[in-house]
Amino acid sequence: MTMQLSAVLRRAQQVAPNATATIHLDRQQNWTEFLNRVQKLAGAFHALGVQPGDRVALLSLNSDRYVEYFFATVWAGAAMMPMNVRWAPPECAYALNDAGAEILIVDDAFAKAAPAIQAEVPGLRTVVFAGDGDTPDGMLNYEEILAAADPVEDAGRGDDDLAGIFYTGGTTGFPKGVMLSHKNFYVGGISNAQELLLADGDVYLHAAPMFHIADLLWFVAVTFVSGTHVSIPMFTPEATLDAVEKHRPTHLLLVPVMILMVLQSEKLNETDVSSLKLIAYGASPITEAVLTKAFEKFPNAQFLQAFGQTELAPVATILGTQFHTSDGLKSGKLRSCGRATRICEIRVVDENDRDVSRGEVGHIIVRGPMTMLGYWNKPEVTAATLKDGWVYTGDAGYMDEEGFIFLMDRLKDMIVSGGENVYSTEVENALAQHPAVATSAVIGIPHDKWGEAVHAIVILKPDAEASEQALKDHCHTLIAGYKCPQSISFRDDPFPLSGANKVLKTELRKPFWDSETRGIH
């Protein structure tokens, strides 16, 4: 059997041709209409010269067209490339150049940024406008090219063929393109549909950003059960609650900071949330106080945590609904990120790749049919991360006697702020481009709302001056806002160094983390 994303869509249309496939604002379509639009959009891609394996990029807020793009790209035999909506233009240009994307689709929110991005990407020959306003000069219109195209047959790609490139935070100053296959999504979709307790006809609300792999996993899982994709352009507590009341979703994914914001919204007490039967969360840890409040405010919903990373397409462990109870609190399992999913293996190893004892902290590594193909154009980085089929996650933790994984710290200098990955090197590279900065060290410090906040410790050049705000403003011109330092401190003494002359960030972190019980907040 060939594992194809197109097969998932064909089945949904076959078993539920008249069931609602997507709902976005005032637009709605059933699975037959959706399949027809996917076939025509794939035809439009062919008319634009898209060949098997070509990358088609999308920079857009959430919409029904995002789901169409997801399936039409692979139907056409190409590879999708969803882009982070919080990237600065230099980051967008880097990813497009790195992947060699020749087509970029943008919506209303990013149409104005497209010319500046295109000017830095010589190979980008076509920009398609998928918004609802007037089509900007020099761009093709999404609906017009779709209407003019003939539907095409599925390209027939599957298994280990490339389905998409998904850029994630990089340790060398720029993002890395994670290559995921049809098999990754197909097997992951079946697993996730089961783990997330999806049933035929369930309704999922896309409130989390669709470019993020945490939300993309639902594209396949919901389609597997011929469910309904409801989307709002972007998350706000009010928009999410409005959609819950209007469209009656059964399932919802929120990162912990989103759950907190919904709980703090005055609208929550006025909203009927009884349709929700499962709320999944992940991307960063959650406090027991927030969960306890969520249990109270969503009495009909069960809760579930997923842990993973883009390289794992993306789920490695699940902390099931049965542990999100008072018994789970008492047993301490709620402090874990759960156990291996049914399609993967997990080991905890030492620096020599030997399994450590249960309860001993080591490097968490994962293997299964959902592990990435590798990093695009980065064979050395791939070899360091993907060894004998095992993905070396960069996370440190331990496994208890029942197989539960407890995260303790990160082996890489990664900060997780509000569910987004921030690599310190990327921020340090931005700071280094300010003429007053001699060197810097960027660390994550505890933050009650975001989990971790980006903090920079800066040493200025002799006789140079720069204020905290000036350095923050400088960073905002180079990198996404969520990566920029939320606080900056200055020092005159050199940074503490290891024997290999590397900055000892563990020493720099101590004043901020000494009162914490673990290195992830």
C-alpha cells in the first residue's frame, strides 16, 4: 500500500461527499466541492510550471484556502512550504532562497510585504494573491487562476516522497528546513486521529496558527475522519470563543499561553462552550493552576498534552485525558509530557548513546515512521540530528518506571516563549550587527505568562553607548518580534568560559533559575 496524502482526501469525499469540509467566515463547502477545488488548484499550479518536487510557499493567516493549498500542492506532485507569519522580511527571503521556491502565495495581511521579499529572492518568479481585497499589481489572483484551470489527476507521489519543507529555528542564525514525507503525514495522521479521540464528523477549530506543525497535524487527522475544518484568521480569545459558540467545534488546540488568555477573557463566562469534548495543548509546559482553572471552565471537555517537534511530524509523546484529573495531579504524572505514541520508540541516552537508568537524566531520542527525511540542503546538520533512524531531540529528561517522560532542560540553547522556539544564536547574531555591541549572550528566563522570556546580556564596545530600547528596536528590524529580547542587561566583565572557550550559559542562567525546580518553566 502506498501512503499518499491524496488518498486521505479521496476517502473523505467518498464516504462523506455532502458533509461540510471547511468553514471560514461566510464561506462553506462540502467534501465534493473541496476535492474539486483542490484538483483545479493543482491544475493551476501545473499551468504555472510547477514540476514534481518543486516548492510552493505560502505566507498567510488561517483560512479555508490554507487547507486547499495543503492538499493541492501534494496533489500536483509538489512540496508545500508554509511560512511563519511572525518572520521579518529577511527571514522570509532567506527561507525562500534556501528552498528555491519559485511561487509564493500571500493573503491580504502580507500583500504589502511581498514586493520587498520578492526583491531579495531572484528565483521567485510568481506571486499569487489569495486575499479577499483588490489584487495588487504584479500578482496573480488565486480565485481567477483556480477558476481558469482544468482539474488534474493526482500526481501519485507518496511514501518517502517529499511532502513539504517546514522551517524551524536554527542554531546557525537562520531557520532549518525540515523535510517531511507523505509517509510522515499519513502515518502521523492515523495515529493522531486515534490519540486525539477524533470520531467521524467531528469539528476542529483552527485557532492556532496554521503554519505551525502543531496545527498542521490536524489537517490530516481531521480529514481522515471526514470531519470539518473551521478556521479563524488568527487567535484572539474573543474570536476563538465566538467561533466556539457559532460553529460548535468538538476539538480545539491551544498552546498554554492561549489557554491562559481565554481563561482571563470576560467573554468566557458568557459563552456556551459545551460542544468542546477535547482541548489539546502543547509546545510549552503548563502550570497546574492554569489546568485546574481550565477544568472548571470547560466542564464537558477532556484535556490532552502532546510533546514533540517539527522533526517528528510532530508528536512523540501523549499525556492522555485519563491523567488530566485530580488523580493525575496526586500521582505527579501531570508534570510529565506523557508516554511514547503508538507509532514511535523513545530512549534516554548518555553522551555515548547508551541507555541510562530509569529516573536518570539523559538525552531524549525518538525513532518511528514519522521521523523527518532530514534538513533541506544541510547534510552535516542532518547527520548530527538523525542517526540510524533516531532523532536526537536536544531535550534532556528522564523516563520513569512506567515510561512517562519528564523534561528537565534543553541540551541546545533553545528558548520556548509562548510556544515558539527561539534559538539564542539567532538573537545574538542580530545583536552583533549593532555597532555598539561587542558581544552578547542570550538566555531564557522564567516568565509567568510566556513560560520563558528572551533575555540578552550585552557587553558594549569600549566607549560605545546603546540603550536597552535602542538594541530592542535594532533587533526588530532583523528578526521576528517574538525572538527579540524582552529584557536586556549590561555587564563589563567578560562572560564565564568553559575549557573549550564557550560561554557558560548555565552560570548566566543561575540567578534567574535558582528558585525553580527544573530548567524549563
